[in-house]
Amino acid sequence: MKKITIVALAILFLVMPVFAQAVGEKAKTDKLVIWSGAAEDEAAALVKKFNELHPGVNVSVIRAGSTELVNRLYSEQPRPEGDILLMIAKENMELSYEYLAPYKSVNHDKIDASVRDNADVPRFYGSSMPLQAIMVNTNLLKPSEYPKGWADLVDPRFKGEIILANPALSGSAYAQLYMIYKQFDDAYMKKLAENTVFTASSTTGPESVARGEYAITVTGESNIGKYIGQGAPVTYVYPIEGTGARFDATAIIANGPNLENAKLFMDFITSIEGYEIIRTTRNRRVVTKELPGPENLPALGEIKLFPYDDLEAAAIKEDLINKFSEFM
């Protein structure tokens, strides 16, 4: 019996180093699986640069919409096959919060709390920002006549000169309405509705202002930058009250198969190199103040922001749209 025990122990000592090595290899793999809400060219550019920094990591990218990726995250619990959620809407990050891994990036202190998870150890960091701004036709208004902020949109002198998308039909227009709701009362919203011409499409407003058919619209800032680049007689006004800090974000998926490589990617995506790729590939605004804004637009540090509560915006959407529709 004693001889059997000695033999068993000897085998155990021989096996233990092999087992420990296997565990170590599982902890640090050569793979990384990214579930991407970014465009294909953006994801490809990010992976290319990441592999220059970490050539031993084999990266695979699965491209889908934010909602589809979150639903997959739910369905694959408790052992999801992905490691990174790349550039999906902050609202979806909030909804899947418990399935994201806490991790403090090496770049944490360079990223403002308004554009990341505000936990001590965040579960997501902002990537790009679809900010809303006022677009003005410079042939129709002099600089002294430009609206300075949201409050000026109800000025009677602009009646019939403002064109906005219907918030019941446009996601960006609803984001604008929610920002207004957070700052003003029903009386303001009623005056705004009376002052404004509404359109079904979010692209009609900037197109019409660029052609000189209307003097003012509110739109995603990228539209303003585009028309400035085309030589249209337009400019931007970022409201003096601030504009909502809306952003998409990137996170590590909890219990993913390649955690150590996911941490490496999170450090990369929150670096200047990562943000520069996001900024230049599709002319997006990124969340860091260290880089310029998109082409023809100011740097983030020049723009006043206020928090944008995606979950509240979603929760009250139907009621808020119904209320505003009564004013229209």
C-alpha cells in the first residue's frame, strides 16, 4: 500500500508542472475575438495597428449591429466566445453592464469621466462621439445674428427659419429633444414647435440649410463638417448651454476566453494611436481632448458638454415624443 502511495505521488509531481503549464497557456493565449459595432474599415485599421504592437496575437473580428451583439452576449452566458465589444452604443453598454469585465486602462487618467464608465474600475471607455450642434447658413445670417444656444431657437425672429427633423421619425432628432427636455420646460418646447418647420428625414435639415432654403438647423456635427468641406456657406455653433456627451464605447467581455489579450487591446484602443485611427478612418470625433476634432470642426476641449443619460432617454422616449407631437 505504501509503495502504491509513493508511486502515485511520484506521478503527481511529474504531472503537476505540465498541468500548471496548461493553465498558464489558457490564461495567456495567442487569440483575440472582437465583436465589432464599428465599420469594417475602422475595425481592420485598428486590428492592423494592434498587430504591429502585438504581432503574436491572432485577431478575429465579428461585425454586427449593437443590438445583435448584445443579444449574442446574453445568449452565450456564462461563457461567451467573444473578448471585446468594440464601439457599440453606450446605452447597450449600460444594458449589458453585468456582463462586462472591470478593467482600468493604462490611459485611464487621460480620459474624462464624462466619456467613460464612472466606476473606480470602469467597465467601458468611450470611443467616438456623435455630438449635436447648430448649423447656420452664413449668407442668411450675420455672425451677430447667429443663435448662441438652445434658448435662442425660440426667438420670434427665427420663426420659419428653423428646420428640424421630426423626433418621432429620427433618432438624432429625438436625442436633440431629450437634451432640450433636460434643460427647459413645456413652455419652451411649445414655442420651439411653433417656431420650427419639421421634416421626416434627418438629412433634409442640413441639406436645406446648405442650399439656403432655411437659416438654421440642429444636426450631427459631422454633417456640418461635410458641408463646410464642400464649400457650402455654413458654419457651426455649439450651444453655450452645452451639448449632450453622447458616445459609443469599447469594453472587455466578462469571462471571455482571452482575457490577457483583451486587456492589451483595451490599453491600445484608449491610447492616442487607437483614437487617431478612429478619428481619421471615418472622420469621427474621439473622446480624448489630446487630438483635433474631425475635419473642419473644433477640438473637443473647445466644446461645452453635459451628461447624456441614454437609459433615461430610452425609458421616456414614447411619452416625450407624444408630448412634443401635441405641440407640433
